[in-house]
Amino acid sequence: MTALDPIGPSPRIPAVAGFAAVAPVRPTPPPAPGSARFVGDERAYWRLMGRGAALLVVTLGIYRFWLATDQRRFLWANSEIAGDTLEYTGTARELLIGFLIAIAVLIPIYAGLFLASLELGAIGELSGVIAFVLLTLFGQFAIYRARRYRLTRTVFRGVRLHQTGSAWVYALYSMAWWIITIATLGLAYPWGQANLERYKMGHTYYGDLRGRFAATGTRLFVRGIGLWFLLMGPLVASLVYAVSNIDWKELAEAVELGDNVVGNIESASPNFATALGLLVMAPIWFAVAAGLLYPAFQAMTLRWWTSGVRVGEMAVTSRLRTSQMYGLYLRFLGYLMLFGLGVGVASALAIGIFLWLFQSIGNETLTEIGGTVGAMIGYVLIMLGYWLIYQVTARLRIWRLSFETVELSSLEALAHVKAAGAPSSAFGEGLADALDVGGL
């Protein structure tokens, strides 16, 4: 397979291994100096991802390597920076080989963890913790290596991007920061993300031009502390109230008395009912608030990250508005509701036909087998439908917004870049796929 040519008057993206080709991109007005934009046709993306979803079913998931390659080629080739498009040169064969190598590495590890869980003593008791820590570490390692692969398969103006640095160092940094973030109930998140982004961008190159990350954790903290209070405030307050207003020793003794437990608890701790109510309501509030505030959080972090990117003297500024992110997700939810309505109608018809057909046959065993198979097929189709809607109405739109809401300055810094760096192996990409931590 070959890389895509830059978008011209009537480009055509070649099919991957004989599969679906992407429709030509319609001519668009010339870009403004210092701007970035996405010129892809959403209908063409619907067709690309729809065919890919169908082929995923037919090939039992094997086609995902070709679909990921087609998807990236479409996104890269339709993303313009100052009038020039990106180019993705990766192949599905690389992804497949990287995945097989990753599986060969992970199988002995999984086998060792399984055997450790069968051991008696401290090793067996700690096997779950060991597995969690080890696989989390491998996951962060895979994220860094997968990013290296994608960068070395990204070409702009004939010059390749690439990444140096140690994936193991990044994994250890990431693990340490996540521990600190959890211990501080999320308050350390901004500084952790800033530290990790500085490591990634500090080892990112466009040719011989080095990148850096200029945004600070303090700025993200100031912008996000209001969201933190809305999300975590009731949960923390309920815990503080429970700890300070309940005598836990007397409560335990009241429970041990056995007879009339509820009365004993009320006598020992009159505030127990209030504390219990708050502890029950706080997680409910957390779940509801997390769903309502997620678009605002995503817009805030994406704007913060984009505005911190530097490549040499070139700087990026994001104009992304929170309302744009909410509009994106409302559209996504609208599609989901329509799809859910269609699924409900189709399911009712399918169940009616199934009952009529198998009742006429009169074989209970065959009916059970048919019902199980039908339910499995239905589940797969529904999950693929939701995945397809998310890919087009949410993920593609976020990609588009990421380009169309930025301003670039000092673009002349990219004019005299010399080629540097070499292609990286797809092992990290395969490992990320195997551990389900991959991305675009």
C-alpha cells in the first residue's frame, strides 16, 4: 500500500487491499494564512466507516487493521495546515504484524499472572495487585510507543515527524502521577498532565525542529477548579460530615448488640440517617454531574493542550468554545436516540418473526439455539451501530473542531526544516490495540 498524495483538484484515496476507497474531496476555498482546517466530507466518512463496520462483522474483527489505516488516511489527508495537507504513510500490514508480536509478548505474561494467582501465600494474595500494576505500566508504555509509530507515519510538506525518549520512563512518570492524582482526589491532575505533555512534546520533532509544551498545570487548575468543586464537592462534603458526626466505635457496638439494630444505631448515632442519605446521594450527583460537565471539561482541556503546543518558534492558539463541544454531543445524543428508536422497532419485529417461526417448528432445543444466536447477532449489530455513530458524529467532529478553531503564528519556522528521523516499528501500536488503550 502507498501513502496518499496531497489533496488536489480531484484526488482519490486508493482502496486498501481491494476494499473501500474514499470518495474525492470537493474543491474548497483557499485557506487563510496561518490557519488550519478540515476539508473532509462527512458523507464520505459515513460510507467509509459503514463499509468498515460491515467488513468487521464479515471478517470477525480482522479487518480493523485495514479500517484503522483507511480512517487515518482520510483524516490526515483532509487536514490542512496553511494550505498543505498531512500525509499518513502507515499500512494495515504493519498494524497486523505489530499486533501479532504484541500478542506473542503478552501471552507469557498473562500465563505467568494466571499461575501466580494459583500460588498459595503472599504471591497468590497479591497476584491481582501485581497484574493491575504490571498491565497498567504496559498500557502507558504502549501509549507512548503507539504515539511514536503514528508520528513517524505522519508527513507534512515531505518531512516526517518523529519522537525520541524512553517509553518506560514515560510509563513510570504516568504511573506516579496517576497515584498522586488519585490520592489528591483529582486536584493534582493538571500538573500531572502538564508534566507528561512536556515530556512528550519535548521529545517530538518535525524533521530537525524540536517541539515543546508551553502550557502550565497551574493555568489548567485555575480554569478547572470550579468544575472540580461542582463534581467532587458534594462527595467530599458527605464524607466529612459522616466522619465528623458519627461515633463509629459506638455504631459498631450498637450493631454487635443484635436485637433492634436500627433502634440501637439511632440511639448511638442520631446523625446516622442524615449521613447515610448524603453518602447515597453524593455518588448519584457525581455520576449525573460527570455526564453533564464532561463536554465542558473536554473543551477546556483540549483548548489548554492545543494552546500549549510549540514546534520551534511556531505557536498554536485555540479558539474552541465550550458551546461548540456541547452542540457536538447533543447532536451525537440525537443520533443515538434515533438509532435506539429504530433498534426498538426492528427488535420487536425480529422477535415476533422469531417466535412465529420457531413455534411452527415446535422444537424447543432448536428454539433455544436460535434465540441465543439471534441475541448474539443483535448485540453485535447494536454495538457496531453505536460505535459507528460515535465515530462519525463525535470523533470526526472533534477532529474537525480541533483544526478549525486554531490559529498558527510564526509559520515561517517550518520553511527551512531538514528531514530527520526514521520510521518506528508498529509494536507499540499493536500492544496498545491488544491492551485496548489505542487511539487515532
